[in-house]
Amino acid sequence: MKTSLHGLHRKLLIGAAALAALAPAWADKKAETDKALVERGRYLVQIAGCNDCHTAGYAERGGKVPEKDWLTGDAVGWRGPFGTTYPVNLRLYVEKMTEADWLKRVQTFETRPPMPWFNVRAMAERDQRALYHYLKAAGPAGKPAPAFLPPDKAPPQPYFQFPS
Ligand code: HEC
């Protein structure tokens, strides 16, 4: 009995040592995956148009906005029969979100116009994750965008007017 327990103990020790030896390789692989996801996210926010609305001046200046200011939201509202909406500051939006929170939100949300929630929901989960990793890597910046205004409230200038 004593010997077999001893043997088991030895096996466990060997197992633990093997795991410890593997750990750095696993950590490297994870860092690499995260880096790839961040890069993918960076690419997506450019080609999927997130910057066009969520980065002040981006569309008007042909994308010439420093990356440190990307996705910090916009105070120019979008007014229509639905009220006036403001592109949220996504850098602050994800600040307290886990990846699971983000995925749950973007896989089920339905916002007011002109946010193309249907495009984000149609993305592959890997791409939705990439957006999250990009936003997290960029870190919090800027201030929150103005709050939504109901249809009977006139927004301050400037704002975009939707045909009603
Ligand atoms: C045409 C402008 C426009 C584009 C393009 C756009 N957004 Fe938005 N987004 C908005 C507006 C406006 C809101 C606020 C909507 C509201 O108040 O209901 C918003 C809200 C959001 C929200 C918060 C939703 C919530 O209520 O929890 C997320 C997340 C978001 N956008 C992500 C993205 C991502 C990711 C992209 C790029 C794929 C993107 N948006 C592209 C305008 C835009």
C-alpha cells in the first residue's frame, strides 16, 4: 500500500513538472493569439466602418484621425423619427465588460438607427472577439458620448438629419 501511494505521488510530481515545463509555451501561444486578434480587430474597425461613426471626424477627414482617438465616440447626433442617437464611446463601453459580456451583447442587441447592429450580429464570433480584443488593447480614452434624446427633444447643433 505504502509503495503504491508513493508511486502515485511520484507520478503526480512528474505530471506537475511536465505541466510546468509546458506552461511558458502555452503562455507564448496565448500572447500570440491575443496579438493576432488585436490586429484582426484593428483591421475590422477600419473596413467594417466602425470608425466612420464612432470616431469624431473620421469620415470627413478621409480616415486621417490618430489611432489613439479611434472609437472614442462622437458628439454629433443622428436625428430622425426615432429621436437623436450618438455613437457611443466604445473604448469606455468595454471598460468593465468581460469578453463573455461583450459577446452576449453584440450577438443579441438591436439598437436605434443608424447603428448597423445587424452587421455586427452577422459577424463570425472570432471577428466579434477580435473587436473586443482591439478595444481592450486600445484602452479607455475620451469621455462618454451625449445621451440619447427622445423625438420631442431638439438636439444641439451640429447633428445629422434623417429624412422623416
Ligand atoms: C452609421 C453610424 C454607425 C456605424 C457605421 C457604427 N455604429 Fe455603432 N453606434 C452608432 C450609434 C448612433 C449608436 C447608438 C445607438 C443608440 O443609441 O441606440 C451606436 C451604438 C453602438 C454600440 C452600443 C450598443 C448598445 O446599445 O449597447 C456598439 C457596441 C456599437 N455601436 C458597435 C459598433 C461596431 C463594432 C461598429 C462597426 C462594425 C459600429 N458600431 C458601426 C452608430 C454607428
